[in-house]
Amino acid sequence: MDALEVLFTRRSIRQYTGEPVAEEDLKTILEAGMNAPSANNRQPWHFVVVDDRDKLNGIMAAHPYSKMLAQAPMALVVVADTATSSSYFQQDCAAAIENILLAARALGLGTVWLGVYPSEERVKGIASLFDIPAPYVPLAIIALGHPAEEKGRTQRWNDTKVHRNAW
């Protein structure tokens, strides 16, 4: 699948087959995340790979929009190092997340991005579940697995969102 096809067909997948993700694919996906741009090349991201069913259930208890993890074989918790990074850690980690979503799509896998930060309740719940120490902050969770649904390309082009040289 070429890069533009990946971009235009990436969709949030909420139904999974439960089939495990190959370790080679997981490494490729994480490497894609680590190749994202970051301010001053600080690379503030850390990733918690979650394939333990009890931990996946714990995420579902802590995050109200994570019910798809009942089917997904794994999740990635994206954590920011707020002490050694610049004030751009949110943007840096968002770039890593998008790279992960696109790499997974290119490999025929499905994902959905679940926001954690800035919800204090979600941050505390996920940090507690995974023993994430301060100053590290869980920013997001990515459900990852083989899709049990196929969503077609959508048309999201909107001329009213494009401005040239001024608002």
C-alpha cells in the first residue's frame, strides 16, 4: 500500500479479531513512532506495550471509551517524559502516535487513538495501573490488532477550511 493510500484509508477501528500482532510488526510500528519529528530532537516518548488481558481490562475500567480493548489483543500506552522534554511534548507525542497509526495501517492492522491527557482522572488511573512515575505522563492509548471491520475511504476535503495568505 503506498503512502497516500495509507493516509487516505486510515480509520479508527473498534472491532478486532483477537489474533495476536506479530512481534516483527510491533517492532516496525514502534520504530515508526520513534521516527517522528520532535522539538529539538528531544524524543520525549515512551511506550508501554500491553498484551496482558488483566491489564487490558484495567484500561477499560480506567478509560470510559476503551471498550474495544475487550477484543483487541494489545494496546500501546504513549507516555511523555515531561522533565527532559520541551514544552512541546504533546505535539511531539502526537506526531509519534500518528506515525504509529499510519504504520499499523500500512501493515494491514487496525488502531484507534484513545485520549488520556489532559483528563486528570484518566491520567491518574492509567499512571496507577502501569506504575508510571512522575514526571512521566500517559498521553494516549492506542488499541492495536487485526481489524474485524473494514471501513472505506471517506471524503473529508472541505474548501471552507483552506485560507490563503490571510484568514
